[in-house]
Amino acid sequence: MSPNRQSTRAWARKSHPPLRHGVKDASGRPKPLVPAPADHRMWAVERWLAGRFLRAMNSPPIGFVLWDGREISPSAQAPVARVVFHDRATFWKVMLDPDLRFGDAYSDGRLDVAGDLVVFLEAIHRARAAAPDTWSAALLRGLHRGQANTLHGARDNIHRHYDIGDDFYRLWLDGEMLYSGAYFADAAMTLEDAQRAKLHYVCRKLWLRPGETVVEVGGGWGALALLLARDYGVTVKSFNISRSQIAWARRRAKAEGLDSRVEFVEDDYRNITGRFDALVSLGMLEHVGARYYREFGRMMDRCLGPTGRGLIQSIGQDQPTNTNPWIERRIFPGAYPPTLREMTDLFEPWRFSVLDVENLRLHYAQTLRHWLQRFEASAGRVAEMFDARFVRAWRLYLAGSCAAFAGGALQLFQVVFARQGVNDIPSTRARLYA
């Protein structure tokens, strides 16, 4: 046995004696467990199940430390991290429904990860991507259905994620409150510089001209709309169904004297009317749902003039797979990252031509590293605003997102499109990097 394994098991026994003291709740008080004192004895079937579970995930280089201190690690590689289960009930819940129950157990403190959380989650992503699909995994995906993004459902879903408090997001986003992937033209850029670079990169891709009109779908806290009016001389109408974000954006527009050129509208994309020269949407398509893409495309067709063009930035994936059920239920209800093939339902029925597709996956991974670092620095403040469970849940969400982009489970697509037959377009990409 290696010294590392010895120390990990000793840490598990010493720091987490769940059968004597229980798991602590968010306030630090001991929480009693259901199992009887004899539960510390390890059953052979559980050791077998833990090993089989890891092998079914294609043997990622991780280990399980069970509640009696024993470790299971079937991978030939040394574990990059270990999951420490504090009680038997948690172990069985995770084994039976890992995609949902792991997140809940981590948030509750009924299990911990000994090692770097991002490295641990990335190892799982990479191993599972290479593993064959199983009937049990397919069954669980069918059982965990996402929240529908109907007119009413979409508003409720957005409220549950974005309206939990501007002060919370201010702790770890950049000064402009941009909540989408940044653009690191230089790896040494600060988060603020990279987010500004993203906005200008988007504007150059749209080749905007002063005096034009732009419709923004899903405007967040208003940073892009205000920059479009301030730096590019266009008039903007920005739609959003987050009441908190709309109020923030309107205050900014008034304070900067741009409220006559930027209108922030609290309404659903399905209700957008008017004609515009360009359309832009950053990080909103993930909230639409694939079944509504043709409706979204119909809105684009209705709103763009005969020479209209647009840019859509969206988190995506390579194969159509349901959103992780824990993220869907606890963090981001209604979210679904599309494949490029699914995104064509936005364009093909309405004869839009796709002009440019770029995948900025690693830029989003870098963005999330910055967010996670800032979140950790403010964890104490976050706990005061909410509780310790909330801190652990969002830590897992941010770390898991970082791992998903770094490991290739998630992509970041930027798609530029225009009306069919429009020839007044840049002939090269040279101006994008000016």
C-alpha cells in the first residue's frame, strides 16, 4: 500500500467517523444517520458493486473510500482523486442514480472529494466519453426529463437561476456582469479584458454600421447592448425575461445616458416584433430547448430585414444528450445544449445561410477557471447570503462545467448567418483579428 493511500484512509477514519457522530448539517450541527452501529462492517457485495461501477465508467483514475476506510480503485493508474463516502445509505443512492444523487450527496456533505475537484470531474468525463452506453444509463436518461420551456415554464426556469440575487453574481463575475464565455485572445488576459474582447469580437463578426438597428435576444445584465450603442453607433432593442437583469440593465442605460438608444424589454423571444438589420444572442439558446428551435427561427425570419444577418453563441455538444439531471433540477432548470445539427433547425426552414462557425470551447473552460477562483474567494460571503449547502452545490456546478469544457463534453459554438443571397459580406476573416 502506498503512503498516499494510507494517509487517505487514515483521513477518512479520523475526519469522518459518521457512525459515531453523524454528518453535519449546514449549520455545523451533527445529523444522525439511520444505519445501526454494526453498519461499519463492509459487505462483500458493496465492495463488488463499487468496483463494477467504476469499471462501467471505463475505469477512470479515481478511487472510492468507503465508510470503513477501505479503498476501491480498479484503474491501473494511480487515482487523481478519491470519493469519500461517509455512510452506507449515501453509497447506495449514488450507485443507483449517480447523475442525480452524487450532486445531492456532495452538496449535503454526505460525501467529499479528496483531491482537485475539476481534475476529478474531468477524469470522469473523459472516461465516460470512451465507455459504451448501457441500458441502465439509457433508462435513467429517460426517467430524468427536463423542465419544458413553454411561455410560462421558461419564465419560471429563468427566474430560478438568474433572479437569485445580483449581489451573488457580482461576487464572481467580471465588472460588466457578463455570464457567457469570454474570448482570451491572449492567454494572460484578465477576465475583464477577455470579456471585453468577446464583445468586440462579436461586433466585428456582425460587421455593424452606424445607424443600424439590432435586436438582442437574452440580454443578461445589458453589457452587450450598451456597448453596441456606445461604441458602434447602433440602436438596440434587447429582450429578456429575467426581471432582475432587466431592472439592472435599465438603471445602467439611464446612468450612462444611453436609454434613448437602448431599450430593454421584459418579454419572451416568441413575442418579439419589428424589423432589424441584425440579431445577436449570447448564451440564450441553451434555455430554448430543441423542440422550440423552429419557433425561434420563425422569430428570426420575422424580425430580420432582406439583408439581415445575425450571430448566435450557444453552449453545445457533439451528440444529443440530456442535461445532467442534477444540474437540471438544482441549478439550471430547462437547459439543453444543442448539437450543430440541431441548430440547423434555426436556419434551414427559413433559408438563412450559415456564413461562419467557430468553436470556442477552451475559451469557456478558461472563463470558468476564473469564475471558480473568484467564487472560492467569496465562499464565505456566499454562505452568509445562502448557506453552506448552496456553496457546495455551486462549487460543484462551476467545477463540473469547467471539467466538461476542458474534457470536450461541452462545446461553445458561435454561428454567423445571413439572408440567403446576401453578398455584402466580408470576403475574409482578416478583419476579425484587427
